[in-house]
Amino acid sequence: MIRNAINRASSVLIIFMLLVSAVFITAQPSYAATVKTIPSTSNIVSKVNKLKLSKDNYSVTWNITNHKIKTGSGSEKILCIPIKNTSASWTVTNFAKVKFTNVGTINGRQIDCSINFDSMTVSARKGSSTGETSDGYMGFASIWNVDEGFQVGVTITDGCGYRAKKTVKYTATVYYHDTGATVNLPFFQAVRDLDAADDYYREAWESVSGYTGTYYKYSTNYNTFSGNKVLAPSGGSNTVTGNNELLKAGIYAPTTGGKFAAYFYEGNCGTLINLYSQYSTNPKVFTPPTKAVSKSTAKPGETLTYTISHTMGTFYKTAMTVYGKLVFTDVLPEHLIYKSAKLTNGSGTNITSQGTLSYDESTRKLTFTMGDAWRTNTANYNGQVLKFTVTAEVDDFEENTATIKNKANVSYENNMTVTTNEVTTTLIKVPEIRIVKKIPDSAVQLGDGHGKPTFLFKITGGTGKVWYRLVTFDDEKASAGWTFSKSGGYWIATGPKEKFPEDDYTVTEISVSRFKEASSSVMKEGNYREFTFINEKDNWQYFSHKSVVINTMDGGAAGDWK
């Protein structure tokens, strides 16, 4: 009985220890971070590229009764809660959420950011209370202007500092302002100023979830890396300022998406959080792709060239992760026949072979997908401009004119597709003309011995080229392609529709002896022109039918001469 009781107790103890162990394991990341060195200390992400976490756009939601917001010596806003116990450790959970509105813009959409304080464990006071405020409050975070941003931890010098070891867990969420949905895109966080240590604490930062597990440091960095924790140098304070907060005492930690959690370990110190997005257009870190077309007007048979330009990010300056994908898509408008496409790099070298190019005739969709080997090579992220060039031939169409509009898409992540600007081309058919000749039926009686009326027309193109057309009433051999009719008191000769290779032209009638021009008119419809000439008898009695002689050739008609 005793043995069984002992066995049962042992089993319970083992299960309890396993449960505790499981809780401990899942509470911390199971990976050891990969630490990479940034090639040059000149590769510093500009402050203007930061998402805006500042005292100008923040608000706080409190989940505890007692709290204060004080103004520090640098005009920063200090978030404070009461000190619960100075002689023993204590913990507060889910006690405050800081919301920053309009921190930037991605693909035309405003983004906001919230930082929730999930928990904070504070040790008993270590050392004297000299310099602490007398109201019993301690600051746990401060919010500065946009250059400095958001800081976890407050020092005695800042005001409201408390000499005790603090472990602060926070969760940051970046979300779209219009829907509240988390932005499912990579970001990167700069952890700056991990430089302080004392006998009771060592300043540190440790990722928990939502990070890629790769940390980027500079060759001048003096931090210690243990698992996924970054620690300040041991052995006292190593205070740094300016860029040295990153060059010597900071890292960049890319995220997998818009929600990520981590720990700060503080004492009488403060550590800055700066957030960046490589797709942010406010400030302009990411340059949206653009589209251009080679011609604003074009005719059937001519070639149109579309150029889609994309500017690559610059690794270590505007980007800390490679694109999840890089896909160019272009749906060609109607009236175009796809001919070819290619992708060139910033040097103009054809790199189409680095990916896959396809065209679907049924959907008219052209797609280029960059291969993983090129896309994941960080050396290609150097600010170069890629150009995806598409050539197409203008097909013939029914209308006289047509307008085609085109824009393209470039996809960088599963949830990041950017549409280019729209370009427009007006299609103009090859010019067509028709000549119509009318003479009163009372002016001439065909077959009366005076001959068949003959007329000659001169067609002049915009560049000075000249064509001639001739018609002889009631003579099909001399007037191939013309048709004759009688209507409304007129004999009417209607010429065929003809295309000419120029954009502009005029038609004039060559004067003849027996007729004079009574009127002329031009009917315009798109790129079609119909020229009508009406003549009447003139000095008929002075001329015989032999006054005009028509030369013809076997195998051809006068109307075919040019």
C-alpha cells in the first residue's frame, strides 16, 4: 500500500514536472537566432524610413486603475504605474496598450500600429531610492518625437525611473486602418541602445514569436548573443549615442508578418524600438512600379512596346528580407497580337532566363515569374531598376478608331500586389477614301455621239506623294472598280474604298473641257473620307467627242494607273 502510494505520488510528480517543463519550453522560442553581419557600417537605415511611432500620433488604453502620463525632461511622454512593492518582486499583466495612428502607408492604404504590454515583472528595489520620484510611480515606457520614437524602460535621469530589474513582454501589431486586419507582410525592427549592465540586471532583448530568427548586426557590435537573446556587454555601463546605438549596441530583427512579440530586460535604462516596412510609401522607401508605352497613336501592323519598371529595394538600407516572390503580369488589350517579352536588369542585361515567361492566348495574360535563385540573392537588392519589356503588333479592327488602355501588376508577396499606372494608345486604321462623281442626267445623253464623259482626280498625301484616279461614265473597262447608278436627276459614279499609307490627304478634280465643277463636299467618319464632286455642262457646243481621248491597255484599266 505504501509502495503504491509512493508510486502514485512519483507519477504525479513526474507528470507535474513534465507539464511545467512543457510550459517553460513553449513560453520561449525553441530556435537559436542566426546572426549575420552587415557588410558595411555605412549601410544604415535612414531615420526618415521609420514608421511613425511618436508622441504626435499616440493614445493609450489602460487596463489598470492607477496610472499617469508625465512629461519628461526631453518633452517625452512617460507612461507610469504605481510601484506595488519595494521589498519583493511583483507582476502586472496586460496592463496597457499604446496605439499609434497613421504610422505609414502601404500600397495606398493607411497602416496603424499597437504595442500591447502583455506582462511586466519587477524585482525588489536594488540600491537606494535616490533620484526616484516621491509619488510612488515608476515609468515603464516613454514616447519621444519621430526621430527617437518609442522606448521601453525609463531611467532616473528621464524622470520616474525605478532601480529594479524589469522583464517586459510586449506584442506589436501593425494593421490596416480601414479594416483593422493585421498586415500580413514582413517588417523589420531595430533594437537600439542595448548598452547598460549593473550588478542586478543586464539589458537585453529576446524575440518570442513572429520573427524570422535572423538578426543582422554590424561588425562593430559588442553585444553578446545567446540563443535568441541579445545582451548588453557585461561589466558595467558602455553608454553609446547616435548611430553607435545601432553600430555597437543594436540589431535589426526582421518579422514574418505584422504581429510579433518579444521581451525587454531592463533596469535603470531604456531601449529604443524602431519599426520599418520595406513596402512603405510613407516615407518613400518602396517605389511603386510604373508602366510606359512607346506610342500614343498607332496603326494596324505597327509595333507597340510596353515597359514595366520596378525599382529593387536596397538590402540593409530599405529592406531586410527578400521578396516572397517577384511576378510581373500584363493582360494585353484587344486589337494587339503578342510578339515577345524580356526582363532586363539595371545594367540592361537580359535576365529573362532567370525566371519563367508564359503567355496564355485565351486570357491574353502574360506572366513572368522570377526564379528563386535570383530572387533570394541579396546582392540583387541594390536599388537597380528592372524593366519588363513587352512587344505587340496592332491587329486590324472593324472600327475606324479604337482606344486601348493597359496597366500591369507586380507581386512581391502573397498579400502584396501593386498595380501600375494606366497607359493609353489610340489606334487609327489605315486611311480609306472613296470618290463619288455626279453629273446631271440632262447634261449628257450617253450615246449621242459626243462621247462618254471622263474625269480625272488627283490624290495628294500629307508628305506630297500623289496618286491619280480616273472614271469614264458607262465604260467599265476604263473604270474598273467603279459602279454607276442614276438617282435624283443625276448620273452617279461611285469609286471603290481604297487605303492609303499616309495619315492626311486631299482630293482635287482635274479640269476638263466640257464640264465645270458645280460643287464639292467631304463626308468624314472616323478615318474614312468620302469626296463628292458635282459637275454641269460647260461650253458643250464647242467640243466634239474627240476632244478627250482615253488610252487603255490590255490587261489593265486606266483606273489602275498610279
